[in-house]
Amino acid sequence: MTASRRDLLAFAAVATAAGPRPAAAQSTPEPLFALPNITVPVVGESRVFPVRRI
């Protein structure tokens, strides 16, 4: 059975009218070990740029 465009639009209208559902709260996972903040100096500047990996 294939869904017609009218059926799909009706389903979308009902889903939109129902509104968003609240998401379940998730706790943030605990890291295995601490990593230092790594920064790279910017040429010609006194500032640094934070990076995740080198």
C-alpha cells in the first residue's frame, strides 16, 4: 500500500498540531581522564586559539 500525498499531509498536520514532545533528560557522561586545554598561538597576535587535537 502506498501513501498518497493527501495522507502524508494529513499526518504532518496532526503531528504538528500535537506539538513537540519533551525529551528525556540525559546526564552528561563522566570522562575517563582529564585532558588539558590545548591552545595554539596566533601569528602576529597576543591571543591563542583553542584546539581539540593536534
